[in-house]
Amino acid sequence: MAGCTLDGKVAVITGAASGIGRATASLFADEGAVVVIVDRNEEAGAAAAREIVQQGGRSIFEPADVTKADDCRRVVDRALREFQRIDVLFNNAGVIRRASVLELTEDDWDRVIDVNVKSIFLLSRLVIPIMAKAGGGSIVNMASGWGLAGGPRAAVYCASKGAVVLLTKAMAIDHGHQNIRVNCLCPGDTDTNMLREEAHQLNESEDGFLSESARRPLGRVGSPEEIARAALYLASDAASFVTGTALVVDGGGLAGSA
């Protein structure tokens, strides 16, 4: 993408073994970044890093549960040991539980909040001092269209993504003076395993669920590569005057919302 190079930058990407995270890792590497892939899935994470290296890029994989402080510290320590800096943090790890508040268990609530929100806190508090010492950096958080508007049987997911949107804005205010930009992405339905998992949680067929998800002005769901390109823009110097923004990338799904 013109103007969106990441030459010489080191990017840490969570949830990077599949879906949007994997597509973003590949794109960042194509644009010159060294990519630290972070995921719980060791086989898929290692394969993602290996693929980047085989294509001429630079990447390592560090397995981690980003809801645990010790794991987050290990990720950051590895990145610094290998590459001496962190310029970009993409807090992409996420889970969904489709249920109303009456259907949710306490464990459901805690798991979604921990993965979708707490992980951002844990990693950001480690990375921000590193970025500040280096003169700046970019943090991209994964929110959702359902962080800006509610959805059916998605109570904890909407709560978590709404929290990400306002956490992003608060971080942008707190750390702008350190030349650290903090933005979030608000994708619409994107063709990933997580979207298909939603169908199973709702006891719907995948085909029917995806067909319903495509009911938006552009008439289709997004691809991981399309969301990755938006992440690249926010991570790069092309967005040098952009911070505190919730960038909607949803094929027009929210266009008619109040």
C-alpha cells in the first residue's frame, strides 16, 4: 500500500495464528516489518511465522496466553531480546460468546472480558514505556462494529468491544504527548473461523449465517486481508496525525445507524 510502509519497524501481533491476525502479520512483513506472532495455538503460530520467513520476511513466534501477566512479560522480553525495540503493537486477540445476559455464565463473562479487554491493558502497560523511550510508536486495538452499536445475543461481546473503543480513546489522550498513537479497528462481519463459530453458538447453519451477515450495503462479508489493510494504515506513518480513532471497516453495516 502506497505510503504505508513499515520498513525497519518491529510489530507485535496477538491472535496472529489465524484470521485477521495472520493476514495482518503477512501484510506487515510484506511492508518491511519484523513480526512477532503471539498466539495460544503453537502449531498454527509457528506455521505462520515459518511462512513469513519462507517468503523472505522476518518473524518469530512466541506462544502465550495474553490474559496472563507473566505470559505478556515473556512476549515483550523476547521481542526486546531478539530485536531491541517494539514500534507497533496490534492487540488483536479476541473471542466471542453469543448469549444474552440471562444465558451467560460468570465464566463466559470473565473469559470474554479477559481476552478482549484485559489483554490490551496487560500488553500496553509493558509496551508503552518502551515506545516512549524510543520516541513514539503505534498501538492498534481490535474493537468491533458492536463496540459502537449493540447486537442481539451478544451482551458480553458488545460490552467488551465498547470498552475497547473507550480504552483506546483514553490511552490516546494519556500518551499523545509521548508521540504514541492509539487507535482501534471496528470491523464488520469478516470471513474467519470466529464468524463461523458464531453460527454454531447460535445453532444456525454456516451458510445461512454468512448469508445473513452479508446484508449490508456492499452485499458481502469482509475478508481478513481487507481488515489487515486498515490495520496497516493505522500502524504506519501514513496515519501520523490519527489517534483516538475508531476506524469502521464494515462494508456499510453501520451506515444507517443513528
